Amino acid sequence: MKNLIWLAILILVAVGVAGWGSHSWYPSVVPEVKVDRTVHISRNPTPLDSSYQQQLELPQVDSERLWGHLEALAGERYEDGDRDRTRNYLSQQLQEMGFSPVLQPFDGGVNLFAERKGTDPKAGNILVAAHYDTVLRSPGVDDNATGVAVVLEVARLFASKSTPRTLQVVLFDREELGLLGSLAFTGNKSHLKDLQGVIVLDMVGYACRTPGCQKYPEGLAYSQFLESAGVKSPDKGEFIAVVGDAEHLPLLNTFSKSVNTDLPAVVKIPVPLKGVLTPDVLRSDHAPFWYQGVGAVLVTDTANLRSPHYHQPTDSLATIDRPLFTGTAQVVVNATAKLLVGG
């Protein structure tokens, strides 16, 4: 994840694209960004026939499989060789599920893409994504093996299911160098065609329960969102945040409050003006989609606003809160199921 490093891009695109970065790293060269300068009508998921809603099934995640992915992915994924090894593992997993993963090289990295076709060609596509790279000297378990593991579990659970919409998954490379993978992906218009919504996962496994351990972005009026989610201790990090731009509320509202008390509280945060006034929420691979007019949400444990292990050697298996991690995976699966049938 990144931290307020692309002010130049904010200026470049008028209202801007911002990224995350560590507190000590700033890019010396701002990469070229392909920006859609046409006028958009904001794209929200198109409702499908109500009969599809009656077919909705909510498959249950396998906590052991999720944890197995964390064990397999744990370790620095910064150098070319380590990222090659990781892609091989991810490709193998997707192939075993019945997908035909495709490598999408770009300058400096390689994204991994796969899809399962839907039954209705007019229904569009739902994309679930996470980045697989790390910073130097961090095993990157929360950031972002947790997000990758959830994407793999979503892929497995829906690989053989028949839904109107097409399921697409993408695992981005080089997010830690300035969202390079997602910028490359969104810069190709063919990738955005018929895209009805995007779910990006970035750090979904850390909880903190000491009073005062949870912080919030400056300039964001968050109290009402915490209250709506039923969060009783806002200074503790026991919830999961879902951040979406205010132009795509139907997508954000897919993450409805769960009646299952075993799942974490879901704090839905609608961000006005694509985050220009609150750039701290533009902290992952959802941001490039926002600036191409595509609805996208970020699912996160709030990263360094909660975790002292952010970008550190201590971002290890030992720091993961398994109930939060597994519960968040189920929240994402539930939302994905609704979107795939037109919810």
C-alpha cells in the first residue's frame, strides 16, 4: 500500500490519481498515465432480472485453504525472482480450479488475469483483485498475501458456478512502486469494457484491540459510518473498512451489514469527489479505476492506520488475526455472489 506520493498525478488529471508509498520513498520519475479524458456517465452495476436474485447462493469460505495460501505466499516478493516464483504458484492454483490464467506484462512487472464466463453476454463483468508484490525486507503477509488469498478463494468458490455475470480476477504486480500494475491494466480500454464493478483487497488480516490503536484519515467524517456499522469501540481496530467513491453507492451498498455475528463489522465509507479532498483514501489499486469512471471499492483493515507491522519485517503469519481474516473473506464472497447475479 502507498502513502500520498503522487501529487504530480493529481495535478496531471485535474482531479488526480494518488497512490500509496512508504513514509520514506517517493518516486523520482512520475510514470506516464493513460487517462480517459472523455465525459462519462457514472457506471453503476446494471440491475438484472429479479429472477436471478432468487438463485443467489452464498458459498462458505474454507479457513484452512485461506491459511494455506498465506503460508505459501509468506516471504519477500520484491525482486524479479521472488515475484516469478509467486506468479508460478498463483498460476498453478488458478489452473487447478479450471481457469486459464494469462500473463499481462507491462514495463517493470507482470499482472496475472483469469476469468470464468457468465451465462448472459449482456450482463457484464465483475472483477476481484489484489496486488501480490511486497516492499523490500517485508514478508508481506498482511500486505498483501491476505488480499491475494481471498482472491484465490473467491476464484475457487465461483469457478464452477453458473452466474449471469462473468467473474474476472486479476493479481496486480508492482503496486508498491506506485500502483504500476493497476495503472497498466486500466490504461487498456479493452480491460474496462462491460466492467460492472471492481473489488480490490489490500490488507485484510490485522486487528488491534488496545484502546487508541485505530487511527483515521485526516479530513474524513467517519463517525457516522462507524455508528451505522455498529462499531462500539471506534478506537479499536476490530472492523473491516470498505471504501468506495460516492458516485457508485449501489456497488458500495452490496457490502450490506451482516446478520451473522461471526463476521466482522463492515464500515462502508463513501468518498466524495474521488478522494481529492481526502487523498489518504486513494491508497491502493482501486484508485485508477475511479479515474476511468469505473466503480471500485477497496476492502482493507486500514493498513498503517492500525498496524505497526506495515511495511516491516514483522508483517508475518504471527500477526494475522484469523477470525478477522476469515470473516472478511466471507464478507467479500457474499458481496461477490450478489454482484455476479445482479444484486
